[in-house]
Amino acid sequence: QQLGDAPQALELPTDRPRPPVQTFRGAVHPFALPAELGQQLEALARQHDATLFMVLLAAWQMLLHRYSGQDDLVVGSPIAGRNRTETEGLIGFFVNSLALRARFSDEDTFVSLLARVREATLGAHAHQEVPFEKLVEVLQHERDLSRSPLFQVMFSMQNLPTASISLPGLKLSAVEAPTHVAKFDLTLTMTPGPQGLFGSLSYNTDLFDASTAARMVSHLHVLLEALVANPRQRLSALPLMREDEQRQLLTQWNETAVPFPDGALVYELFEAQVQRMPDAPALRFGAESLSYRELDARANQLAHELRSRGVGPDTRVALCMERSFDLVVGLLGVLKAGGAYVPLDPAYPRERLDYMLQDCGATVLLTHSHLRDTLP
């Protein structure tokens, strides 16, 4: 009942297309959060009758919601499976996977989200004996070889007390082993400690770059700071980026102004490039290419034909072509003739094309001959 109509996939933006069959090549991005932030998160959990696990899970699910745009998503979490005294001392593997579902609405605050995450977590723990394999079998979701079933992202919190082992004549220390395997698209692991929260983000390297994983951790850090400062603020208003990243995204990357001669027209700038490097490739399409000289010659030929048909200033020319050399020749030819082009997608329904042609008042239509029968 909890998972019957849940989405089968979390559609996160990836750096590369998803392979048709799931791969498991991975890497890990370790990080640490300040001790003060960890204390604030624990205080927030106590204030709302929740646990640190629930607060961090809610924040992680919220970040995934913001990244994917999905209002309904499922995150997996491992559970030890040792909830009986009889199993505490047994050697063996009891770990099971829980599927934790979260839903979002426009009116949500972190407090309201945390309340739902708390209920979902307690409900899942109450049914933790149901084997994950049985859950997959009963739900009968359509299997996809490119993804793991039910969930593709995990969250885990390692909060067991650190045990020290002393042996006579030996000194023992922990060694971090490099990890090159990712069982899921993403796995966030958090470990609370006296110095703060330590975490690691495991990611599939066939989907995500290292820089993407680092940016995701940075966004999680910003989100955690914002929600402890104002947990009753609407989720949509909580920031993900710091000021320097916002400035880079909104300002620096958009500073693309280039000085051009006053009043220069697009086709005049193109013709200047033709003079500078006439034989350099201007267009490539598959294995073929056109030089600047060849492209300019074709555009001039078309411009003369258009002028002979009355095209000039304030004349609209409809351009309905598939992506090809002819499309660029058409754009330049119309501009050289002094007209304005109206782009029409040949994939549009016939009725839509008919309306656009009537509405724009084009006097000439440029198209491929094989499209003629599909046009009004």
C-alpha cells in the first residue's frame, strides 16, 4: 500500500546518458560538516520528536526533489535487522533494505516534511522483516536493466559506537581503502562524531563527474544550514547555492557582451569572416562540410532568387526545413535579401503549421521538396 503507485525511477540530471544496462563503476567524495551544525541538527530533531537520521534523510530527499523536480520519490536505506535480543550475538548477515517514500507539495515547510518522513520511517521500521526481494516480487514493477528496482539512491547513517581493539604487541589503526564500486546511482553515508558530521557520497562514475558530486555535497551543506536557521520556511525558498556560486551562474557566465561595429548586421559580420578565412570549414553535417566561401555563395544565390520574388525589408519568409546545410543557407539567404525568417518545425501537426503560416503573413515559403505534401 505504501509503495504500490510509487514512481519506479528517480530522474536525476546526469552528466552522461544512462547506459542501457546498469553499471557499478564508482568513486567516493568524502566531506565533513562543522560540529556546531551537527549539534543544531540534533537539537532540531529533538524539538520535533524525531531523530538525526530522520532530519538528514528529509534533507537528502529534499535535495533530490529539487534536483529532479519530482514531487514523489523513493530512497533506500539499509537496516541491521538485529531488533531481537536473540540475534545480537549471532554471527551472520541480517541486513535488509528499506524503501522510504517522500512526497512534496508547494506549501511544504521543512517541519511538515520532517513530520511525514518521521511517519514513513517508523512505518518502514515496523515492517523491516519483509525481505526486500519479496517487496520487489509483490509490487511487480516493470524491470529496467539500466536501474536498480524501487530506488536508485541510498541513505545510510553509521551511528554505532566506535569499538577499540587492543592486542599485545600490536598497534591497530583504521585505513581508508579506495572504493571503485557504486551499488546505486548515489549513496549518501553520514557518521556523527564529537568533531561534527562526517559523510561520504558514493556515485556512479558512468553517470556523474567528480565535480558534480562535490557540488551536490556543497548544496546539501547550504541546505542544512538554511533549514536549521528557519525550519518553518517554505521548501522552495530554502537556498542551495552560496553567493559566489549564484554570482558565477547568474552574472559571470552571462557576461558575454562582445564589441561589434555599430549597426553591423549579422550577414555583414558573416561576410567579413568569409573574407578572413574563405576556405575554412563553416558547416559540418555528418561526413560533409561547407567552407565559408561555399556557404556564402549558396546564400547569395538564394538571396537573389528571393529578391526576384519581392522579398525585401518587412517581408516575412517562412522557413520549414529539417536540420541540414539548406537550413543555414536559408537563414543567411533571407537576411541577405533584407527579409525576416519565420522558423517552422516540419514535425509540427499540419493544423499548427497552417495557423502559423496564416498568422505570420509570409509571402514566400522555403522548404524541402519531399516535405511539400505534408504542408498545408
